[in-house]
Amino acid sequence: MHATAAEYDVSTRLVCQKLGVELRELEDWVCCGASAAHSTDHLLSLALPAHTLKQAEEKGLPLAVPCAMCFSRLKFTLHELENKDTLALVSGAVGKELSTAVTVKPMLQVLADEDIPLPIAKPLSGLKVACYYGCLLVRPPEVVGFDDAENPQTMDHLIERLGAEAIDWGLKTSCCGAGVAFARLDVVLKLSHRILSLAQKSGADCVAVACPMCHANLDMYQKDMTVKLGWKTELPVLYFTQLMGLSLGFSPKELLLDKHITNPLPMLREKKLT
Amino acid sequence: MGSDFTQQIRDKAKELLEKGTVECVIGYETGSDGFSARPAFIYEPAEVERLVFDNTCSHNLVKYLLNKKGKPTAVIVKGCDSRSLNLLLSEKQIDRDNIFIIGVVCPGVVEWGWNNRSDQLQIRCNWCRQHNPVIYDFLVGEPVTEGPPDDFADIAAMETKSTEEREAFWREQAEHCVRCYACRQACPGCYCIDCFVEQLDPEWVGIRIAPEENLMWNTIRAFHLAGRCISCNECERVCPVNIPLSLLNRRIEREVLGLFDYRAGMSEDAVAPLITFMKDEKLGIGE
Amino acid sequence: MSRIGVFVCHCGTNIGGVVNVPEVVEAARHMPLVAYADANKYTCSEVGQASIRDAIREQRLDRVVIASCSPRMHENTFRRTVAAAGLNPYLLEISNIREHCSWVHSDSKDATAKAIDLVRMAVAKVARHESLLPKQVGLTKRALIIGGGITGIQAALDIASAGHEVVLVEKEPSIGGRMSQLDKTFPTLDCSACILTPKMVDVAQHPNITLLTYSEVKEVRGFVGNFEVDILKKAKMVDYVKCTGCGTCWQACPERIPSEFDMGLGSRPAIYIPFAQAVPNKPVIDIANCRYEKYLKWKETEEGPEPPQCRICEGVCPTEAIDRSQKDEIITEKFGAVVVTTGFKTFDHSVYGEYGGGRYPDVISSLELERLMSAAGPTGGEVLRPSDGSHPKNVVFIQCVGSRDDKVGRPYCSKVCCMYTAKHAIMLREHDHEVQCYVFYIDVRAGGKDFEEFARRAQDETGALYLRGRVSQIYQEGKNLKVLGEDSLIGRPVEIEADLVVLATGMEPSDNADLIAQKLNISYNTYNFLIEAHPKLRPVETQTDGIFVAGTCVGPRDIPDCVAHGGAAAAKVVALLSQDSLTTDPLTSIVDPMKCVGCFACKEVCPFNAIDEQVTRDKRTIASINESLCKGCGLCVVACRPGAVNLRGFTSQQLLSEVLTLVRG
Amino acid sequence: MTKIIGKNELESWLSGIMKERTVFAPTRVDDLILFRPVQSADEIVFDYENTNLSPKELFFPKTETLFTAVPKDGDIELTPTTVDQEVILFGIRPCDARGIAILDGPFLDEPADSLWSQHREKTTMIGLSCTKPAPQCFCTSMGSAPNDASNVDIMLTQVEDGYAVETITEKGEKLLQGVELRESDVQPPVPTCDVNIPAEGIVEAITKMFDDPYWSRLADRCIHCNVCAYVCPTCYCFDIRDRTDKGKTERIRTWESCQSKGFTRIAGGYDPRADKGTRLRQRFCHKLLYFPQQFGALGCVGCGRCVIACPVNIDIREIISDVQKIGAEVGQGSN
Amino acid sequence: MSVDNGPLIIGFLCNWCSYAGADMAGTSRAAYPANIRIIRVPCSGRVDPLLIVKCFEEGADAVLVAGCHPGDCHYNEGNYYSRRRFALLRALLDFMGIEKERFQVEWVSASEGKRFAKIVTKFTEEMIERGSRKAS
């Protein structure tokens, strides 16, 4: 977060501050082990998130998770710990008495809470946004229990509240290929390209995401798509927190909007939003 | 508590009798030892001064409603007693329209006998999770927060004994039993016209007052209350030879709670667990 | 004092080879109340039976125990034997010393001791048997059919033709059911309407059939032979005596409502017949949508803006048949038998988010396609896309939508989808030669006469591309739909640009099938399909005597099966109604009114609704058994704490005697 | 002069008897005190108010076989039950002893009950005077006293250094043969029972108020268990039924009570005492009216057991007072 | 009682499944020990807990109740009720000193003759091992 996804980190903190959502970073968080542990060692894949969960439990706070993959792993762990035997096994591995009494929410859900008023300074009118949730935020539904797996609306509603238009499109929860990001770039390109091109065909000015992995895939590889798949244009990919920040009155600079590979500033300028 | 509760009950009783809402108020009065309570039947407004409420008001007065069918009657119930009202309503033994319920938030009742009173709460008050009446028309006292779920420690303790020890224990109890049927007569759930134990054809239980027959009686008495017992423990209180009948009732109660998540008498339209079923339940039977 | 006769059977060596029969006979002679005991080589033989009859007469026996094979084998035989000797057939008890003794034990001493015990128990039990007489009850020779689809039509016609009166109740304004919505039928490609309509007309014209459309069954009381049914006749607002069905009114009605019959793809007026060939061919007024009725409703409260008054239909009707004074009416009719043929509806595919969750207009269900293909449908038989009215060229079919899918709680196969999809592929190609069909399937199930050939034809002749695999996602891209799926045979993802996607939605029972089942006290499964008495041997009967089920309300099946099913149910009804009276089994429960406390635990557990409330002379409300409904399971007996209920043939006294005889010797 | 037996000598004397005969004595069973056969003097409780159940059980057991019948040679052979065992009943209180004596009335009235008379014959009763009457006691009002020696064979009264011994009957004398008794001039204290229940004239009073609604109002509270009857030393209602096991049939007599529903039900289902009021009245009329009429003495000995045991505090002492009061009122009214 | 050696087992079998299953055991000559005495009832739901307790009161060593498999009851629901009743009764009896092993409830279909023989054989052997209740 502090490194590759600084934009997300900074914009989230700014927005939270503005909205009065107090964030506390767990001092001793560990990697959730996504992409590596869960395909190799089942126990480890539960123990790593469990360690983090335990800290939140000890603090007595709900856990707001910015990354969809981390969110998925944490939720999976909670789900598996419902089984008493598993609970005992993982408790042993972590060395602490675990419980499932922790609330885990994706950052999107936290900030999209309609009970939190949005002091809109600059409505994003005229901006058409394709909300992209990615695959892990909403799936599998019985585990994560967040929104509709096929046609989620949380971000759409949030974007509409910012004054922008959330377009209806069909690939909101399709896979961008992050799982094989390093191994099969060709797959990533194909999947991400499909997402971007549908978003564009559907009239979107930009894509809003809620996960650093999604962002990386969709933002970084647009040049490669041009070379390999004939992707002729560019489509800015922004964190939903950045769009929130913009409407709440922060400057593009504060929100690190200039740090993206695919530069969103010309588009925003055109829409008179900067 | 006592005098205030007593006054509220007297006032209400008076009002009900004066208005003619009821013919009789069933409550408590002071008994012949000068301090412990006994059931009282008040028919005249002038008699309401006899009514008292204190921590010796042990009797479950709901049983008496069975003798008052068709007559408007008010009854004073503690939390546990109130559950038996629901039981009798669901089993169509009493008519809600004829009953005025004065519920009392129960502070617990003490162990007492005629002319002797301790400060110790009765054992049933240790398990009790129903100090607030579940059904009433007029409430005396402020509702209290109920304690955590009962842990049935008494049952667990009994279960640490071996089967042989348990058999010997109950046989010993059966030796004491004189089959006076006080347990049955005090129980609000026992209202058969002809109890199985006294039937001659089929003669389920033989005439002998002997351990075998007594065990049969005690087993079936408890089983006929399966999923119906509301834990007022009147049976145990009235037993002249102190048989710990609560152990039997509570062993079943724990099973009913565990298997069917059911507590008897919590609502007037509840269906008792033995006259309903779920198709896919696992009960450790025939599996 | 009873005089009990005991007859021990050698059954050749089957019993006698292990059990010492003379020893058993000798022991029996000393049992209480036994006046006579003897052995037979083969008791079930004519000689054996004759010896029992003789002994009953000569020894003045009043009760009989036969120790032989299982009562499940010869109880009825021997009941007839003792009856022939003048004894009540229920004063007999069989002691099973073959299947339960000689055939499973080899030690002669043990087996003999056990046989003696078993005989002793039977003697103890028979001593408490009572003479029982089967009861005769009359019956109403009329049948009620609930549901006027093809199954109900067939059943109604068959029963009526056998000479019995039939009342056919249909909740829609016309009979015909789902079959009337279909264009062609597989595998013969007969026109559905062409084969169905004549049958509908037959129903309307049959002198033995009373047709009650726009009606529903409200309540059912009684038992086999003697049902009493409340039927709600919804107000049609049209006097059918005056109405000629000329159609002036429905052409004049200015209101337009999505047509249920056309699956919302077309529209209908507020006074309407659901489709051109409707039977009866007379309209009803849809009160919820009629402008004048809305106005009348508004008049009551005068809230909101005043809607226009209309009454055009009344103005144009040449016979003054519009009658707004009609009210919903409940009539009560008597029947001897009921056939439930409430049919099916198709699965609502909007739960499939990956198929668009109902958001994409060009993702349609198969039944919608039927309407699009039907010459009498909203497009006059031209298959046009709902979104823009264009002719689709690339059509993707997806099989098993709401079938064979645990995820949506529908693990069963709907049986007809493979075939109708093949039909659709063939028909689409016939409509337009440029159409290319793709079919995503799990298996092609074509088990039926000429079915496999038909499915082949879709693939081979029509060129439909069958892809084995499921579709993972459909999304709108521009005007078209992108279908992402997998061909699992080659193991590659597939991407198809489609103009139209047709979902083969499965069958599920009609709305309220469970409620109807509850009213009739018959069982239904978790999907609300009705449960037959036995899936193989009693496929149209139910656990409740006199109630029959047929057609798709029992489970998915195609038209010929429905017709056969309806006919089968009709045959059962006819057999029942052909009797002059019904004999009830006397082995039922009875209530001792002196002991009953009126808690009705018995009523709660009775699976057959056989327990009624009754008020005694001293004003106690107690239970009473309806012996025609009681099947003698005895659940009530055990539920009854005071022992007020007992079961004839298995009384508490008898079971207790058996136990006591055993333990106290 | 008073004859005294020391505590130790008493115990060794009893131990000696136990070797030859069964000794029933008050002993602790769980939290009850009951008459049970004791094997050693240690088991005996000397310091008790009274036992929870009365000792009538020894003469009129809860369950007793009257005779046995077995089929024999095509006929039936009957064998009556006999009482063969010599029994010592130690520690019976004067009130309970009086109860036994009262029951001689109904049981020994001709034709005498053979089992009762056998039990009486085979039992030697050693009474123990009460030192301190309990709150429920009212024996003096019923014609007895805490040290009433009239119904036992030997009477013991606790004194400082042992027990004062009174030998009442020959049976008692026989039992005491060879036992060394100290002579002393200590006078055993005479305990008093302060409770005074107005029993005089009760027969007339209860006769007068026989039909008073008092009984049905009292029955409101009664739950009609059999507790009072089963703890009472003078209740003797019973039921008789047969029981067959392995070809042998026993005719069995067991305790019953006039309080239980159906006790008086006759063939055809009619019950002359079907309502609770008449059943409750029966109990008190039997004690206070019928007993005096038939046998010349009140049927209550004032042991107070029913007072303690009744689950709903139906207190016979209150009732006697009430009956007197109502009887007097009714009497005035009619005069 | 004429089981001279070994335990007395009383079996209550429902007419439609388990009694027929026991018949099937006979037809297929599936042998089992002769200690069991079978009482025919229409349905396992007809077996009153009173009868079970009576058997034990009178000294029977073991009781077997057998009915149709859940879902197969001839009367649709009978065995669902018996399942509940006997779950509670078994717990109560065990609590009172009659080991739950002595009171067995089994679902035996009409086709499970061999299984019935196996169940009875195993049950009898277990009871022999535990010994007679009277002796204990």
C-alpha cells in the first residue's frame, strides 16, 4: 500500500479523515499469503490471516480491508474457522485461542455506508464511470457475504452519490487475471483487455476499482495491449477513493492522480473536473 | 419488595373483584405457622387484606385454574408459574378469556417448610431463567435481566456416576416412594382424568408400592412431562420423602433443549416437541 | 370365559423340522383359556383349513390362534377360514413360528421354547380381541379435477366418458394450460393448438363435465367417497348466458396490459380471453386493470387523481352481457374423488446473475421463444428480438437453467428441455435458413420414442452446434450479447457473439401447489412437487384415499406422459366411483370419552386429519375419530397420555398382555 | 423409686436383642428419619422429634400379600400369609403408640384382620417419651401426653444419666428379663405440650356444620394428594388387587387414601365422593366424627405429621377450631 | 419367560418394513440367536414408551424397536415421532441406570432381512456380554 498502491493509500486516508472514519493500522499485520500460500499450504493459508484477525479481535475493532484479495483470504479464514476442528488446529498453529467474532469488511463497504454523509464539494457531473469490482470482492457469495456476485451495486450507488453516472455493463465482476499476473501475462492482457474494451464500448470515461491488484492489471498493461492486442486508446483506471476525494474537494495532486500509468488528467480536464 | 408487591396485588385484586371482572383471585396468604405462605382463594373484596407476597410464595397456583373452568378467575404467577399458563393454554385446558393474570417479577423463593425457613434460595431458583412472567395482564415489579443459560451442573454431576451407581441411586429413591402422588397432584402439567398409573385395564403399573412399580411410575411421570415441564419444581417440593425428581425432569429438559432448542411454556401457541418433528433431524436414533 | 383354539402348523418340515410341534401343542393345551390345541401338516391347505373349521364348531371355540407362517402371508386366508365357521374374522391371531422362528434358528430346543413363547403371546393377545365389523359408507359418484391443463382435460374426459359427473376447476379464464402456449410439439412437430383445441372443446361440450374456469379450490373437507369442497368462483363481470363471445368488447377496450399468456411479450385488453382458441370463448374483466373498476375503487376513498371512467365495453356489447354486479362467490360441492393436475410453471431465470439476471432483453426463456414462434403469438410467428425487433442470426441455447443445478436449489432434471431445445433449433432454422444455433448442454437426454433421432436431426440436419459445457457469463456488448463459456470436450473457453440467447428453463410446480396439497392433506417434496403413494406401484394415488395426482404437478414429464398419467388417474377414479359403497377397515383408533382430556395431542400427530373435535353432554370438548380417514397407525394412541385413545387390533391391553405373558410366563 | 438404665447399658441390651430378633428403630435415611431395621445401636437416632412416616407401617405395611393362589391338580390352592417374625419396635412415641391402639378398633373388630393381629402379637413396643414437643404437636389436646405409657410394652423416658424404665406389659417384662436396672430417686421430667386445640364437643360441632360450604372452600386449596393419609398413624384406607407372576397369583393389599379421586368410584363409573369438598370432609369426619361414634375415641393422636407434610398447609388444628366456631354459629342459628 | 440361558430381548417391529424385514430374514434363512421375541405393531409410532419401560420394569434385558427408514413410513410420519420419543426416552432410561445399549432403535426396511439378522445377532451378543439385568 505504501509502495505500489500509494494512490489508494493516500486517497483512502484523506477520504476517511474527511468523513470522520477513524482508521488504525494494525501494528503487527502479516501478509495474508494470497496467491502463494493458499495454493500450496492450506494450514498456512489460514494461519496467516488468522494472526491478523486475532489482532483485530484483541483490539475489539472491525477490520476494514482495502485489498480484495486480502479481504477474500480473511473471509475465507473466518469461514473455515466456523468448523470447530479447524479452529482448534489453526489456534494451535497461531499459538492463540482464536474466535470468529471479528467483523471484516472491504474498504468499499465501509466508505459506501449511506449513513455516513458525504460533504460533496464538487459533484462529478458528466463523468461516466464503469465500476469494476473484480472477482474476489463478491465471490464466493456464501463466504464473503457482500453484495450480489453477478451484478453488485455498492460502488455504483456510491459513484452516483458523488454526482457521476455509473454505467450498467456486464463485466463488473469478471476476472482481470491477477492470480496469474506474473506467470501468464498473455492471459492477463486478454482478460483485462476484454474488461477495458467493454467498459469503453459501454460509454465509460474511466474505470473505478477497489483493489490494488485490479488497478495494477488494468492500469499498467494498457501499453502492452496496444502492442499485442491492438488496443487503440486509453482508459483511465482510478481508485474509487480517488473519485470520492475529488468530489470531496481534494486536488488531483493530493490524490496522486498524476501517478497513474494511464494518465487520467486529460480526461478529467476535458470534463472540467480538475 | 414484599410489602410493596403485596399492596399492588391487594389493590389489583380488590379492583378485579369489585368490578366483577373475576369471581375469585387465587393468591397467597400467611399459613398456620405465622410466616410461610400458602395458597389463598379470595372471593370478596373485603378479603383481599389476606393476600401477601413474599419469598415463601412457592406454590404454582396455575394448577388450581383447572378447577375453575368456566369461571372468571385471577391468578398470581411468578415467572416459572407463568410458563405453565402457556402450557395449559396450548393444550386447551384453560380459557384465556376467563383468566386474569397478575404476573410478579420473581425475586426468588427460599427453602422453607412448615415452621422453618432458611435464607437460602430454592434450587429451582438457581436454574431459573424466567424471573419475568412470560404472559400476564398486570405486572407487579420491574422486569429484570435474566441470567446466562443454565449449565445443568446437577445433571452433569449425576452423570459422572456409573450406570450401576445411578441404577442403585434411583432404586434407593424408589424404596422411599410411597406413591402418594403428591408430585402429580402439584404438577400443572398433570391433569389427566384418569392417570395411567391408576388405570386397571391396561394395568400399566401394578398395585404394589414396591421399587419396581415405583420406578415405573416415576419414569413415566417424568416422560409424560417431556417437553412440557416448565421447571417450577413443585413436584420435588411437595414430595414427603424428598425424592430429587428435578433430576429426572431436568435430564429430559436438557435433552429437549439440546435436540430441539425448545423450552416449554414460552408461548401459548408453541407445539410441544413430541407432537411435531423435522424430517432431516439427527437425534442419534437409528443412525 | 373364552374358549381359545390353538392350531400349530408343521408346514411340512419347514416348521416341524426344527420346532418340536407336538411339544408346542402340548404346552398350548395348558395355557390359560385354551380349550383345544392341535397340529396340522399344512394349515393353509384345504384339509388344514377344514380341520380348523370343524374344530371351531365341534369344540365351540370362540377365538383362534394359528401358529404358522408370517401373518403377512396368510392372515387374510385364515380370517376367511374362521369366518366360514361362523366366527368373527378378527377373533384370530397368527403366531409367526416360521419366518421368525424355525427358519432362522437351528437349535431345536431353543426354537421350540421360542415357539411356545410366541404362541403364549398370541393366546394372550387373542383373548383380548374383539369382534369387529367393517363399516360401509356411501359415496358421491362425482369427481373433482383441479387444473385444466392437458392432464386434467384427459382425466376429465375419461371419467366423464365412463359415465360419472366431473367438475373441472381452472384458475385461469380458459382451460388449456401450458400446452396451449406451445407452438409445436416434439418429436413429431405437431401443432400444439391443433391437437389440443379439439379436446378443450370436447370438455366444454361433454354433458357430464361442468367447467368452472376462473375458479379456485378454497377448502376440502371429508374423506374418500365423501369430500366436500368449497370452490371460489371469481367474478367474471360477464354474464356467460348472454355473452356470445363475439369479441366486440375486447377489441374496443382501450386498456393494454402485458399478456400473461404471451409471457409479457405481447399485450391484452382488460376485458379479455387469454388466447383466440380459449374455452370457454367468453371474456372476463380483469378487475385490477379495468379502467372503470379502478374508477369505482377510487370513488371509495377519492385519494389521488381521479381516473377516467370508461365503460366502453358496456357500450359496445350487443347483448348487454357485461354485469358489474357480479361478486366473488363460494360454492360448496360434493365429490367422491379428487384429481390434482395443477401442472407446472417455468423456472425464473433472473436468479442466474451470470446470465444477466433478467436484465438483458435478448436473453429469453424457452417459453418466451415458443410465443415468439407461434403464429398466434405477439409477433405473428416471426422470431424477432425483443430489444430491437430484428431477426436474430446467431442464437445461443443454454440447457439446464433451473435444472440439475444445486446452486439454485433445483438438482432434478426437468426431462423435457433437451427435446424442446432440439425442437427450437430445428424450428428456428425452418423459420430462417441463415440462423446458426449453438447449444450449451450438460448431457443430451433423449430417452423416449423417436427422441434420439430427433435430437440428432437438430445437430446433423440443422447444423446446430452442440457444445458440452456451461456458460460462465453473458454480457451486453453494443447491440449484441457476448456469451462466454467452455467447451469441456476440447477443454477450451468459447466466446460467442449472439443476437439472442434462449435459456432452457426447467419445470417447477405451479404457484400454491403446496397450499393445495395442504388443503387436501397430501404430501409434497421440498420443491413442492406432490408425492405419490408409491413412486412405482401407486404412481397416481396419494397417501390420502380418494385423492389422486397426475401430470407435471407430480414431477417433470412431457405431453404424452401427462396424457397417460391423466388417463391412469381417471381409471383409478372410475374404479372407485363404480362401487356402490366403500368398506372401511375396522382396525382404527377409538376414543374413550370418559378419559379424554381434550388436549388434542392426538390431532396434532395424526397424519390423516382423522381426528375431529366433539362436545360431550357435560360440555367437554374431546377428540373423536373419523373412522373413514383413520388408517390405524396408532400415533394418536401413544400421543395420548391418559390412554383415552386405543387402536383396535393393537390395543394397549393387547400389547401389554403380550409383554406380560412373555416376562411373567 | 425409678428404675434407670444407662445409655451404654441400653445400647448393649438392644445389641443383644438384635442378635435374635429384628429391631426397628428410628434411623437416618438420607435426610429423613424413618423406622428401619437396624443392625447395631449406632444406627439408632435417639434425639429426634418424630419419624417422617408413622410406625403404622410395621403393622399395616404399604404393600402386603394377603394370600397366594396356585393352580393345583385342576383346582386352586390358597395359602394365607403368616407373620412369623418377632419384631421389636424401639423408640415409638406415645402419640404413635396411641395410633396403633386406635387402629385395633377397626382391625380387630370382628371379623378381626388376621395379619394385623399377628403383627400386633409378634411386636414388642418400646416407647420413648418426648422430651420437648415440636411446634406441630398437640397430643395433649387429643387425649394423650408426651410421656403417655399406656399403649407400649416398655416405656423409656430420658433422664440425666440414662433412661427411666417403666415396664407396662408382660411382653415388656419378658424382654427386660436379666437386664440390670439401677434404682434411683430421680423423677423423670414431665414435658408439657402448650398447644391447646379445642377438641371438646367436636362431634356435635362437626355434625352441625356437616353441610357447611366451609368444606368446599377448604378444598379449593387441597390438591388431593395422599400425603396426609400416608404420614398419618391412624389412616388405614387400602386397596386390594391381584398380581400373577409365573403362574402364582397373589392378592395384595396396599395403602390407599380417601383423598384420591376414584377411591370411592363404583362399577359403572359413579363416584359418590367425586368432588373435592366431600372427599376432604370425609377425612376430617372420619377422624373427628365416625371414629368417636364407632370406637369411642378421636381418630387423631395429635402427632402433627400432616401439619408439616401437607404441601398446601391444610392444618387439622385450624380446622378443629374452625369447625367449633362454625358449629357454634350453625347451632345458634338453628336454635 | 423361556429364555433359559442368555438375555431376553423384546422386539417391537412395525408391520410394513421391519416385521417384513424379519420375514425376509426368515425367507433367506439368515440365522440369528433365538433370544428375541417379536411383537408386531402397525408402526414404530405405535410403540408406547410405557411398553418399553414396562419391559425393563419386568426384568427384560433389552428392547429393540424397529421401524421403516425415515421418509419411508407407511403412514408418512410415524417414525419421525418415534425417533423423537425414543431419543428422549433413551436418555432418560440411561440416566436412571438402564444403559442406553439395552434399548436400541433401528430402521429396517422390508428388503433388509440379512441386515435384520445381523442387527439381532450383534445386539444379542452385546447383551450376553453385558449380562442379565437381574444378575447385576
